[in-house]
Amino acid sequence: MYLEPLSNAVGVSGAEDEVRQIIRDALGDHVDEMREDALGNLLVLKRGTAPEPRPRVMLAAHMDEVGMMVVGYTGDGGLKFRAVGGLDARVLAGAQVQVGPDHIPGVIGLKPIHLLERDERERIPKIESLVIEIGASSKDEAKKAVRLGERATFLTRYQELGPTVTGKAFDDRAGCAVLIELLQGEPLPFDLYGAFTVQEEVGLRGARVAAYAIEPDAAFVLEGTIADDLPRKEDVSPTTALGKGPAITVMDRSFIADKRLLRLLFDTAEALGIPTQIKQPGIGGTDAGAIHITREGVPSAAVSVPCRYIHSPVAMLNLTDFQQTVRLMRAALERWTP
């Protein structure tokens, strides 16, 4: 399973090189074509067994993760930064990070609680007030170590905790790992295109380009999605929950899933006894939002591995959910027809 190296790799939006190389190495002997497009998407083709012309099915998973970009320096050697993607300032203070292609270790600094005024203790610090400390003692020293525009992300290593695992960037390295396993399987009657996309976290940019080039007849997006199955005062259903199987999206903020593909997914799951859950409608967005309106329109669906604490230093997923997602998608593709 490639989830561990993918999670440990650095790939903030627009700098997905490490992730792309892991995928290249994993799929080199399993696909018929592989190319990187102008935006950085890694597009692969596994040719079908039926006579030409064959239908085209696109599977997409984004390589990028949320993170930070260095935008300036403080006089005492700190790095000013801004968020790349949906990053919550509440989870940043004190977090260990790695900066730039050399993975320079650092920590996000904040004024100690002993020095805070009463009103400051009740406010969430803004990202603009935080800095990354890398051990530099002056602005010149910081400039020599890190250039403006370099990315930073959390310094988190993959770890197994019984039936669950923790790591960073399961949104969407979980989807990338699922897609690798599917592409390593036996060929299907139709042409199967894998699109490992870039810059999803900043506007679904890679998927738009990839879908235009592939021109698929149908598309499935593979994701790591919100699991907020935690104790709460109100009786509110969670978006998804760990341990209850793959999450199927009916609708989110970016698209409405094709009802034929939904029927295929639910019927397949029922036939195989795979537990599934419906992601709470109207929440979040995926590459399907860009894919389904490409060219003349693409019937699309999204299937996700539920993950707690996405877009934070440490995320968590259930390995059975991951394995069942692979199983569901492989069986659904075997049953798919034009």
C-alpha cells in the first residue's frame, strides 16, 4: 500500500513533484502511457481489452495538499507566510513544519500565554500574526536559507494506531493510493485513464485541464473527505464517520452526482456486502466540480475515504474503509457499461 510514502511526501499546491515521482515509480510497469501535462498533472492510460473504439473512463485524485507559502521575513529571522488552500489558523500555533525543497525543519511561533493580554487569550490568532522559526537569527540569515515563494507543510510522519492510521495530507493522498491500486489491477474492456491532478486545493485547476485533454465518457473522483464523528451537544448527523465504509457523494458545493453512476455504486456495494455511507449533502467540493462541466459535460461521481482532522497537522483514517473503497471501485468498474 502506497499510503505511507504518499502521506510523508511534500506536495503543497503548485509543488507536487515528490508525490508525482512516487506515483511514477509505482505505475511504471502497470500502465501503457504516462505523461505530465503543462500544468503538472500526471496522466496515465491503461488500455482496454475490447476492440476500438473503446469508451473512456477517467479516475481522478489530486496530489496537492494544503500548506503555506513564505512571503517575507522578520528582522530576527522569522518567516512570514500565508495559507495555500483552506488552512485553519487555529491548528497552526506550535506546529512543526518543513520548509522548501530541502525540508528545513521549523516551528510556527506564537506569543507565550504568559505574555498575552486578557482579550488576546480569547481571540484566534490570524495567520498574518504567525511566523515560522527555522533557527535563523537575522533577516539575512533567513533569506539565505529560504527564498520567497517556497512552500511549507507539516512535519508529520505516517503512523499505525491499531485499525486506524495517522499522517498528514490524507486529503487526498488516500485517493491517490486508491487510484494506484486500481491501476495496478487487470485491464478492463474500456480505456481507463488515471488523472493525478494538481492544484485542487486552490480551485480545482488541474482537473479542469486533465478532463479537457482526456474527454472521458464518465468520471469517478477519489477523495479523502471530512469525518466529524465526534461527541457533540446537538443530535446532528456527522458528515461521514470512520469505520462505516466508503463515503459516496450525492451532492456537494461543486457538483451533483450522476444518478446512473450512483445507482451503479450502491448496487455494487449491496451485491458485495460492502458498507457505504452517504456524505452529508452540500458540504465541501472535489475535482468532480471541474470535471463534470468540461466540454459537453461528463457524468461524474465521487467516492471518498472518510478522514478525521483533514487540513490539519495530523489526519486519521480507518484502514478497512480504505480497503473497502478499493474493493468497491474495482467491482463498480467491472460492472460499468456505456
